[in-house]
Amino acid sequence: MDTIGDLDGLDTVGDDVVGQLVRAAAMAPRGGARGRGPMWLRSASKAGVAAPAEELDYLPFVTVVLDSATPNGNATAFPQRPFRGERLIANASYVTAAGAFSNASDVVIISPAIYVGAVQVGASQGDTPLSAFRADAFGVRLSMPSAGQGTRIFIPYVTTVPIAAGDRIIVNFTLIGRAVR
């Protein structure tokens, strides 16, 4: 028993447009040739960071010295070519007035987050000790957004312990990532 009735006589609105789109897609050039940009940029993404042929490079930050009057600082870098960071290396050394060194990476924290331009890196804001990004840390590869030439990469940090008069904490950052040469 047919409860719906005869559907052969019904017409769907827009079915002729769908057919035209399907035919146009079938005739389009293959291999992503559309919207790729100029020929010299063929191996790069639209953001300017090269796909598989990109080269591993490093981006240094200015070293900052914290003392009793300045317990916080920030690391800032401006890449000179398109760059996408993957591995942050951070170090903090406590230097006494007498010249003795000790590791301070556990007491200096990134707070509130790392920024590439206006984009926050990380799933949430919060305090992260520099020791998470030690040179010998394992499994700390980041998924950072691409930074175009001159984009500010900004890492604010603060010490969680008081610094004695005459002592200082030397903070260094380096970011390893992919760059276009």
C-alpha cells in the first residue's frame, strides 16, 4: 500500500543549480592550482610559510636580566621572514652578587601566555614554569601560528621568589621552527 503517493510528478527547488555545480566541479583543474598565488610562491602557503620544503631555523629573543627592582620581564622577537615556531627553549639562571650560578627555571614562570601577534598560544592562559621548556625537555613541540615578517612574538614572565639585593636572574629564550629562505 502506497501511503506517500506518486512522487514522480514533484519537482525539487534548486535541483538544476546543484547539477550545474557538480558539472563545474568536475571540469575544474586538479591539484589545487586555483588560488595558489604567484609562481615564485608555489611552495609556500597563503601565510607565506613553506610547506614541506621549508627549512628549520631558530629565532633568538633579547636576553633580559631581572633584579630586586624588576621582578618581571618579557621576551620579544620580530622574525625577519615568515616563521612558524615549534620548539621553545627557555633558561633562567640565578646569579648571586658573589658570581655563583644556579638554575632558576622552576621559579620563573610564563604568565599569562605566549603570543604570536594577537594570537594566544596554548589551550588556556596560566602560569607555566620555564623548566617546562628546558633544552633537555621531551615532548614539548608546540603548534604555533605562523608569524609573518615583522610579527611580534611576545612572552611575558615573572619570578615567583624575591631576588636579593645585588643578585639577578638572567632569562634567555630561543624559538626553533620553520622559516622560508
